[in-house]
Amino acid sequence: MPAAEPAPPHGRLRLAADAVPERVRGVLARLRESSHEAWLVGGCVRDLARGEPVHDFDIATAAPPETVLALFPHAVPIGLRFGTVMIPHRDGPLDVTSYRGASLEEDLAHRDLSVNAMAWDPESDVLRDPFEGLADLRGGTLRAVGSARERLAEDPLRAVRIARLVAQLGFALHPDLEPAIREGRGGTRRMARERVRRELEALLLAEHAGDGLELLRRTGIEADLAPGTAADAPAVVDRLPRELADRLAGWLRETDAETTLRRLRFPHALAARVGRRVRLHPLDLQADPARPGEVRRLLKRCGDEGMGPLVRLRAAELDVRGASADDPVRARLRALEGAARALVERGTLALGRRDLAVDGSAAMAILDCGPGRRVGQALEYLTERVLDDPACNTPERLEALLREWAE
């Protein structure tokens, strides 16, 4: 095992103590003052070396969890099975985990990738890098610590995490890593869906999201998580804004998106929003730009988001397919956008019951009835008539229409 040594600059890689918040250095110092080794470890060391901002700092220590809890009265045990204690702070919580094994070296030996198997003390600027993680950072390579099969077997989620790191870092895989992911694919069925969701969110919002999705596809994991995705989904995702609903719709646009997202424990509101976008895709087939009534109905179906997300989704798809600027589909899409914009700017748009010139109470008075299903049916009828002809949206015209409907 190489001896600990100062952490000098390595090309563009440099560990800088002033990038570590005072609250983090304070926890390290408190543990050492109590005669316990303590190091920054994992992804935070990797990102510090790359000069990237770090939001989550992790500490590994020789102190057992009970000692950490005694040293920090406000600490909370969040994973005692794994020896993890969370120290709350107004600037963000800090996780402190006891060594997995008898020493730091044993702990690092069970981490997933060499770039995540480094430990650093910002006070003394001493680095422990037994698996040459800095060299892999310089070379842009993701390589397992020891046996790739063993590391993936320890936690099946690591396969999805590797795809997320491909998306975030743009790194290539060591030759033995992808076959090991493919062989261990069966373990993905045991993964907690909440953990998978967090990894997918980070992957989809990353700069190289398409590369991460391609890895999930080649290894068969995508088919387990989201069966039926389009062949061009990774390329479409890369052409969409780095906004979660946009990219989820680009990825899942040929699937039952809402069901998939609920199964993966995405928030119900987000699943419903993405599901609506996918059902309305492709936008240019949903309405004839020359028929205002159809355009108004389409705007109603789009909801508060409007047509913007659907336009972005269709445009990204056309970009991937190499459609020219004068492509007929692009022309129809532009015409539909223009027709919708004209209706909105005209100021006469009524898309729902709340936009009607009469409300439920007025409808009950006209129909001489109390609350119930009939009132809802009446308001829906009036909404449809106003979508056909916005000039109908006056109290007098709606009352006349309602009396005709009732008869």
C-alpha cells in the first residue's frame, strides 16, 4: 500500500483546502482531537480534485458510530447498519461513516471506483490514493476497485451510479466494467426504487445524459427500468434543456410514461405532467392550425404549461432525425405555434370552467337544481361551446345556451 503523501497538482487536478467549508474542517478536527482518524472520502474528493463545486461532503473515520454521536450531540443515526451518522447544519448535513473494516485502506478497498476511492485531509494536505484514482481522473476513465464483478455484487445500484457518472463526467469505462454490469443486470431488480430515482434524476440532468442512457441500454438495465423507449431517446434527451420534466418526456415519449415514473417513485405531480406531454406528442398531429376550435382544445389539454414543452420535444426529435428548416412538419409546427399565440394575444381565450362568464352557482339558479353531477355536465357543455366560439362567453349567451341544453 503506498504511503500517505502530500497532494500536489496533477495537470488540471488540484486539491485546495480553501474549497472545504469551515464546518467540515471543524468536524474533521474534532474527531482527530479525540484521537480518531478522519478523512474526506469519495465523490467529494473526486470533485474537489477536478475543481468542481461540492454540495455533499462525506467523512470516513476510525471512530465507531456511538463515539461520533457522543462527540456531536445534535447528530442523528441515519444508517447504523452501515455505521453512518448525520450531523445537521444550516448549510447542509454532513455524513460521517465509520470505516468498513479495520482501517482506512480496507474501507477504500470496498468502494466502487478508483476515482471514488481516495481520501484526503485538507489540514495536512495528505492524500491516500491506493487505487490510483487521480491517474484515472487525468485519463478520464472509470475503473472498478479490484474486481468489477465483486464491487457490483456488493450493491447493484452501483451499475446505475456508474451510468450517472458517465453522464456527469463524460468518462470512458475500463474494458472490464461494462461486461460486469451486463452480467450483474439481474441485481437491478433488488434495488430500492427511491435510490434508482435519485440516480436517474442526476443522470438526466447531466451534460452527457445521452451517454449515460446509452450505457443503461447496452447493459439491459434500461429495459428493466423503462421498457419500450425509442431508439433515438438518448440523442433526443441531449438536445433538450436540462430540465427534468423535459428530459423525462424525451426519454419516455414512446412508453406509458406516467406508469413508469410512478413505479420508479417519481412524485405523482411530475409523473402526471410528463405523462400528459407524452400523450400529446407529437404536437403537430393534435390540431389543425387553420381550425381555431381545435387549437383552443389543444391549449386546454396542454394545461397551465402551454405548448412550449411539446414544441421543444418535437423540435428535438426533428433535429435528431435531420429534418431541414423547411421540412413540412417543422412548417406545421410553426403554424400551430403562431395560431396558438394569436388566440392568446387576442385575449378571448377561455379554456376551462373558471374562464366562463357564469359559475356553478349561476348554473344551479338557471337549472333550478342543487350541487351535483348535472351542474358539472352543464359547465362542461358550456366550456365546449365557448371553445368553438369565444363570442358565446357572455352571461346572456351562456344562459340561453344552458336553457337549450336543459330542454
